[in-house]
Amino acid sequence: SVPCSAILSSYLLGERLNLLGKLGCLLSLVGSTVMVIHAPEDEEVTTLEEMTSKLKEPGFLAYAAILLALCLLLIFYLAPRYGQSNILIYLTICSVIGAFSVSSVKGLGIAIKGFFAGQPVLQHPLTWILVITLVASITTQINYLNKSLDIFNTSLVFPIYYVLFTTIVIATSIILFKEWVTMTVVDIIGTVCGFLTIILGVFLLHAFKDMDVSLGNLPQVLQNEQPAPVTRDDKNILIEVDNSSIAPEDKPKVFVLYS
């Protein structure tokens, strides 16, 4: 999503994507690949009863309450005041809501498998709770993502959204499914390094978006600029002229002015 959105917005929407932006897209792709290689295995959750027990755990309930409170704060207080000027407000709302949508999709996937296996999943209240949660979360995400795209550059919106959303999803997986419990040290380091590589790529996309850097003008950009002329007043000029007339072996002259 990061390189595709940045490149397509550059060619189709006429938005600028310089050499550093393209390098940022490449780093995001490399980091995503590393994360997939070292990703943890999904914990086996096969029934809605098991999913219900996981959703009722105190750790996840506290985590969900914090996310919900943060989301309400962003929507009703911060978004009306700073949403038009700060790109992180709308995208944070989308990312926080993404935790609920990912959990709902996981549960509905289990429900669909149970439905085709002949289980009475339609009578289970969790199925309809997950459907309502998924519809509400996706609707909210689309709403605020469209608002962000209307205001800010597309090549910036999707990378930042990707990093925030991935962070929330990783945290949700750790708390809800405990997928990192069985990971080796190598996989943990690989996942963290891949995620940091993605963040570096997004930083290149965002921090240097206004620089005119390409392969054609790269030598001129790297070349040192000429120092700007220093504006000097009459006092400095008189001192320089006076000092230039002093020979190395002469002693400095001292002038005393009497008024």
C-alpha cells in the first residue's frame, strides 16, 4: 500500500515524489517483507466460545477501553480543533478504530468457518456483536480517511496511516492472541528491525517531500553552496583597512579620541 499509493498519486494525481520519496517507498517494501518473514504464527482459535473467552480477558478489556477513550477524545475534541492542520489526528482515529476492525474480522472468520461446518453460529450473540462492530469501525475509518485525503497529500497519508495502523495491529495481536509468546529472539529482532525500516522509509517520504531531488540534479544538490555575501558596516571596513596597513613586525597602533 505504501509504494503503490505514493507512486500512483505521483503519476495520476500530479503529486510530487522525489528521489528520497522513492527510496522511502523501497524501504517500506523491504521492511514489510522482513516483518512478514519473521511474523508470529496465529494462535489456534477455532470456535466462537474460545474467541469470547479471549475478548473477556481483563488485559484486552482494559486495552479496548483505553483505545475507545482515546478515539472519543480524538473525534469530539481534537479533530474539530486540529484536524484540518495536523495530519496525525484523522489518521490516528483510523488506526485506533482499526484495532476493533481487525479483531472483528478475526472473529467473523471463525464464525464463517463454523457456519459452513454446520455450527449454530447465527444464534451466538458474539456473531452479531462482531458484525455491528465491524460495520461501525469500517465506516468510521473510511470517513476520516477520506477527510485526510481531501486535505493532505496522498503520498503522505498512506505511509503514515500504514505505520500507525501496523503499530496498533501488532499491539492488539500481542494482547488479544498472544502471538509473540512463542516467537524466538531472532524473529522478535527481525520483526522490530523490519518495522523500524518501515518507519525510516516513511520518514524519508515525509521529511524531504519538498526537496527537488532527482537522479539528474543529485550532483548539484550534494555540491556545497557558495557562502552568502556578508553585509558589513563602515566600522568593520575601517578596521580591515587599518589592519591591512600594519606590517607583521609593526606594533599595533592605539588611537585615543578626545571630545
